[in-house]
Amino acid sequence: MDGIDLQAGVEKALDALFADRLALLCGAGLSMAPPSSVPSAAALAWKAKQKYDSTYGASRPPLAESIDDQAEFFFQRGELVDVYLRTYIDHDAFAGTPNDGHLAAADLLLTGGIGTAVSTNVDTLIEAAGNLLFGHVGVGVTRDKVAALPPGKSPLLKVHGCWTDPAGTVWAAGQVVAEPIQTRLAEGAAWLTQRLLDRDLVIVGYWTDWDYLNEVLEQSLAAVSPSRIIVVDPCNTAVFETKAKALFELGQRATSGFFHVQESGAVFLNQLRVEFSRALLRRVLHSGSGTYQDHIGTPPDPAWLEPSTADAQTLWRIRRDLEGAMPNEPAKGHQPVEEPLLGMTFIQLQAKGATLEDICWNLGGARIRVLRAINRPLHEVEAAYARETAPIVAPEYVIAVGAEALALPPSIARGAPTGSIARGAPIKWRSRPDAIAELGL
């Protein structure tokens, strides 16, 4: 197991992503990062013990301290679901705000950048993050559910179950060898063996105090043969072999390397999402370079071809504009595209002195947004975005690259709105040729 830094780990994961080889395994540690701050197993066990012991006092033996032993105790009594999960586990414990890691995982699943993901988490924070990104992550707790997802939908298999169905979640060792969990885990393991064959597997948030989750995952991955494994965890590299023996052995089976990045999983996934977005934007900029040189006679400044260092969410919004995603649609692509006119538009704006601010270009105080709108009438694109942008960040201009400004009859073309104090000045929607002329690009 070789220790590498954050940048080296992200580069390896990004290479796998563009080669359609990237898979993700995430554990409870991912959801413990703020602002999600889902409680640890020890915290849940302590609250359960306090409640149980204060209820029965000396009339019964005290409840065990570990969550594994607590769950097994109630499972053997036939009271795991109806008593332990219903009475002693807070049903709001797994709710929270998705963190940067959840948003990155959801984004990369929705775009197909992550081909397969497997999680031991019962929370729905990756799914909630997908909703914030205007998409539904393809989730299932059984092989049949994930196998039945639409073609092109990257699956997220939740091997431990989901808190939307507490009765189907795995908490006790006894459940693993009892039906229906035993068959569910075996079928999931067989499915994962095929899905993760020769894939590059990023593991985040795995080494936590949820020991029984680790055992479930180890069973699910028993026959998996990945190509490369990148473990992301703040722990010291030396502890892995003893703390998670089965996963260490999985890493030893990797044919192209076993690496450790000593970092938070949320930080790693967020940085991967940033570099993924910047790579797509960089490709668009470079695709316009030759066209710009042919048109102007000189090559563009190399600095104009290097994408912004904005945060992950801003870059995601720019990516959606590059794809031509309509309002309330997620970003869907994960492979770089050639868009010479789109790239040339960005270069021409920079050549005129424009600088990127949020998702707009500031040209002499005017905010300009650039959208991809191939083969669409300009008035239809404008209508689709009519309520999409809040007035406080509304641009003065929107350049719809690829759209055509059609001559419309008076019944449709009613002229530009006058604006108001509430809504601000009206946005000027322009096709690329009209914007070039009007803005002097």
C-alpha cells in the first residue's frame, strides 16, 4: 500500500473517470463530515444504553456498550425492529445537510463519471444531494433493484439497506446468516463481482467504528478483483492492515496498485469534482482555440485556455450551461466535447478584457452569460429560462450559442419587457452573431 498526496490521488481517479473505469465505495465516515455530521456508532450506542438503563435500572442487566452487541441482543430476542430500532435509535439521526462529498458523489453518478457505487450507509444524503442537483440518483438495496435501472443510469447499491425501510437494514451479526438478508447479500456480492471487475475503486469513509458494517461490506467484496484501489482516509497508512484486514487483502488483489490518500473523503471527492469540471471546461476552451486563430490570425493567450479556479458548485453550474441543460435539469455528460464556437466565444470575451465572476463574464461592468443552445429558436430558449435566474444575479446579456433569432409575428414578438423595481432591468437575449456585433467581440 503506497501513500500518495491528494493531488496524485485525484489525478489517478480522474484518469479512471475519463476511461469509464471509476467505481466508488463509501462508508459511514463520509456522512460524519460536516455539515452532515451523522452520529457515529458509539454515539448512537451511548444514547441507546442511557435510555435503556435509565428505564430498567437494577431490575435488568445493563445494556451492552457497543452497537454490535446491543443489536445482536435485541435480534436474538426477536425485537431488533419493533423494539431496538423503533425505541432506542433516533429516527432523525440519519437526517442532515449533504456535505461536499455527497454532492460530488451524486454529481458524478448523475453524469456517469462514477459507473458503479456501493455504500454501507443507511442515510439518504447522496440521494438528497442528487435532488439538489436536479437529478435522481439510481439507488437500490438489492441486486434486482439496481440491475433494473434504466440503461446509462449509474447504480448505487446500499448493501446495508436504507433508512426509508428500517426493517430491511442490517445491524446485527445474526442477520447476516439469516433470511432474507443472507440471500440479499449473496446476490449483491455476485453482482458487484461483475460490476467491479478490473475497475479502479475509490474507497472513502470506510475505516470507522461501525464494525458490523465493515463485516457486511467485506462479505460483499469477497470475490471482487479490482484493477486499482485508492483508499481515502485521514488515518495513518500503517494501521490499515490490522484495522480492516479483509479490505487490505482486497487491495492486495488489485492488479495496478493499492494507494492511500491521507485525507477526508469529502475533501477528496469535492476536489475530484472540481478537477472533473475544469477538465470539461478546458476541453471546450481548447476546441475554440484553432477557430479563433483562423478568424483573428493570431493564437489566443494561453492563459485564456485555462479554466477558472471556482468552487465545485459554480463549476457545476458552468458545466450545465456548456451542456445546454434546461432549468431544473442535471448535468449529464462526463466526457469532454468539441464545441469550437462555444469555446471561441469564451476566448473572444477574454480577448476583450472580460473576467469570469460566478457563472457570468464581466465585460466593462456588464454581466454576460453564455449558454449552449444548438439548433433552437432563440425565443424558445429565452422562454424556458424566464424564471430560472434570480434578479440579484441576473446577467445583462445571455449569449445563446447555436440558437437562431427568428423573425416572429407581432402576436409572439411583443418586444422586450420594460423591467421593474422588483425584477430589475430586462435581460438581453442574443444569438452569437448578434452578440458579437453588439458587444464588439
